[in-house]
Amino acid sequence: MISRRARLSAFTLMELLAVVAIIGILAAILVPTLSAARTAASKARTRTQFSQWAAAFENFRQEYGSYPQLYPNGTQHLVNQNASTTATSEHLFHDTLTGQRRDPSGTWPAATTRNPPMPQAQNTRRIHFVSFNDDDFVTQTDVNNGFNTSAQLNFIRDGFHNTSIAVITDANLDGVINLKDSTGGYPKVTAPGTTTPTIGPTTTNLPAGQTGGIHAGVIFYSAPPNASSDGSDLIMSWK
């Protein structure tokens, strides 16, 4: 038989329901707050990456007299354009700015004539203009956890695990970036979790013509999760 003291010290059904309700209210308050904090942190990390890469481009230009050539005329301008998932293979963006393969054990074949030039034909002194760390690349852990696919392994990613990152340089060195520097039009990017590149800058964010433009040597942009299709919420290096 349960003693009177034990009965008095036990929770009643109403008390238990009240506790559950309080926990539910706290969860409803905290979960969105934590999600917003993670999103803000990922955006800040992405902007930091863009800033570091832009500085590397400027240092490259000071050293060699022009910006790295990352794409032939008329094609899309993407950080991971034509990249291989094999870390010892060429990654034009990374290798040109660092003077080495993503996996430094990778070999550098003799430079050949092509458009755009191979990394070793552009960064002939193998100068390390920027440092990348593990968080800048898609790892097998990212793939195992569902953040990325195996087709993106060893690609450069932003703070949202997004590998669809646009890059446009002031190719004609006129001090602005506009359609003169992007013959094929401004590249479209995909948001995390999607596969079709449909999101690009608006005419408000980036002029659509060949006059005016962004006063910069290089610009980057990518799309956060659930980005609007009109490009109004792109993460942009010049904003």
C-alpha cells in the first residue's frame, strides 16, 4: 500500500500536463531562435570566405598584372566549374590561387595551351595567395551526413555547404564588373538541396547592361537555403 507521504509527494496529472506544456512553449521559442542563429552564422562565414577570396584575387593582380582567368568567353563563371571530385586533380580556382593541388600530393603536368590557361601557367611562381581549411571543402563526413552528394566531394563550399558559387572578375580591367566581363550573361546558381541553376542577380543588385556596374575587381555570390527565385536574397560579396 502507498503511504500517505508518498501520495502527497507525487505529481498529479494536472501538474505533469503543465510541465509538458511549459516545455513545449520553451521549445517553440528556442528552436526558431537557434535556427536563425545558425543561418546568421552561415551567412557571416560565407561573407568572410568571399572577402578572403577577393583579397587573394587583388594580390594576384598586383603580382601578375591581371586577374586569374577562370573561364573561357561565353561560359558560366563558377568557383567549381569543371572541377573533379579527386583532390589530387586540377581545380582551376583553388590551384591558381594557392599554387598547389587541393591534395598537395597531386602532380602538376606540363602546362599546355588552352583557354583558360592551366593554373601553373597563370601562377608561375606558385605563390600562396589564400589559405583554405577543411571547412572550405566538401568532405566525406558532409556526404555521410546528407549535407552534400558524392558528386560534390572535395568541391569548395560556402557556409551553407553550397558548392554553386558564382565568381566574376573585371576581365577588361576597366574598374567595374558588368556584362562586358560576363559574355554569357550572369551565371545562375542553385540553392542548397536543389540541382537546377535558376537563381541570379536582379537588375537592382547587378546592372543588366554593359554600362555602369559594380566597382570591384571580383565579385562572388551564392544562394542560401530556400532562396527566392528572383535572386533578391542572394549572399553577395559587394553588399
